[in-house]
Amino acid sequence: MIESGTITGGMIPKVKACIQALEERCKKAHMLDGRTPTAFFLKYSHLKA
């Protein structure tokens, strides 16, 4: 998708980092919108401590 131009600009390093994490056996990789102050909470609020 990077080569086709679907993924561009500042998303390229984020996508590459997720791909690398998955290639190194990370089970999941997430990208959150850092412009949203509650993005982390909204994504993970269902988890128990």
C-alpha cells in the first residue's frame, strides 16, 4: 500500500513500525490518534488492571 500511494506522508513510518513489530513476533500492533486526548483510554478502557 505504500508503493501504490495509498499510505503516504507521516503514516509511512507508523505503518513500517507496526509491520516491523509484527515481523518480530509481536502479537498485535495498534496505531492511535495522538490528536485525541482520550484515544488510549477509549481503546483500552475495557481491560482490567
